[in-house]
Amino acid sequence: MPGPQPLDPMLMRILVCPADRGPLVAVGDVLYNPRLHKAYRIEDGIPVLLVDEAVDVDPAEHERLMSLAGSGPDVA
């Protein structure tokens, strides 16, 4: 089974977190808000940006996601 497809860069420039209207980080099959520690799934190439369906991310998973994203220091 192929891995997650990257989202179009133009789409990433306009997508924002529905909770705080800030930018999201694409990591694998999720869009991640490092400020709120919330992850939004990408289903069949479509971001599911519903606040009620966001997953809370614990500190260890936050560090893992930020490491995968190639981020520098914690932005939260």
C-alpha cells in the first residue's frame, strides 16, 4: 500500500487550523497544529478539518511529529 500523498503546496498555503486560524504542519497522514497540540487526519487525500474530530496530542507525540516535520525548536 503506498504511503500518504503530499498535499498540494498551494493548498497548504491556504489551509489553517479551524480552532485558532493558524498554520498547520503536514506530517505523514495528518495536519498538525503544534500550538494547540491537535492533529487533523487526512482521509483519501482530503484534510478533515473538523474541530470535533481533531485528536489531542500528548507531549511525546508532539515531539515525534515535530521531529518528523523537520521543525526546529518547539513552537508551542
